[in-house]
Amino acid sequence: MVEFKAGRADIFHSTIPVNTDDWVIVEADRGRDLGKVVAIDLPLHQVEWLLSSSSPTTLDTPPFLDRPPSPSVSSSSSSSASSANGISPVPLTPSSPSAAAPSKRICRLATPSEITLLVTKRQDEQKALLICQSKSKQKSLPMDIVDAEYQWDRRKLTFYFIAERRVDFRELVRDLFKIYKTRIWM
């Protein structure tokens, strides 16, 4: 499991050895993203539940206390490794027919220079947040923009918001696209 900004997390498979706390470059929505490995060798039932969940995965997802142990899905390619509970992980390879196998993969470990660029990325996200809040206020949209997040390769900029009801923010998205020249998600 790889964590991104604000506790957002997703399941990835890997053909390279990774450890908890490693920074990695992963396949993302039409590009690449950088995140931190927070869990490896997840039990298969946990992977199935996380992948079938309709809401985005966050690190505060409920633990799986009421389920019996089952084979693990490994985020490394080593088939001789064991998880902490003594269950051999199931390596995720193209020949693994598991329906729960994550389709996204860890591409490689991040370089130290890529990790240091996180500071610049976060500063740019803060600037984008302020601009989006200003534009939303100018248009009198009934929404509170609370955060902004760039995908690592900057092919996508996501704005998180709170609203009491559905908001037509299409015009806002068009204005933001003119500024950032990247995909805008809200």
C-alpha cells in the first residue's frame, strides 16, 4: 500500500523489492505519482476489500479483525518472503489469476532529488489552492475549497472541496485549466 498526500492511499504491485517507508514512483491516472510505502504483504482479503470499496482508501480504513488469515498479496517479487503473520505472500505476476490483484504497479524507487522536490510541489499546491479559492469566491459558488494536490508528473491537479449540495463548477474548472494547462479534477 502506498500513501500520498492527506492520507490518500492505494494498492500497488511491484516487481522490485520495496520496504515500508520507501519513497516510490507509481503508475497513476495517465501518468506517474510519488508516494511512500506504508504497508507490504497485505492479506488477500484486505486487498479484495480495499479494491472493492467504493470510497477512496485512506489510512483510517477499519482494520480486518473479524476475518481469518488468508494468503497475502506481496508488494515485492520475492516468493520466498513471509509476512509478519507467517503466511507466504502471493507474488503478483501476470500469471497470477487473482481477481484482487492490483492493476497499478510500482515503477521504481524515487531518487533523492525527486523526494526533495516534494517541498516545491507542496508550495505550488498551496498557491493553486489560494487561486482556486479566490476564483470560487468570485463566482459565488457555494463550496469550500479545502486542499489541492498535484499528481507527481503534474498531469493532473485535484482540488478537494466541501459543499452541502451539488455544485456546477464547470466554469471554474475551465478557468483553472486556462491557468494550469493540466487536467483539473474536483
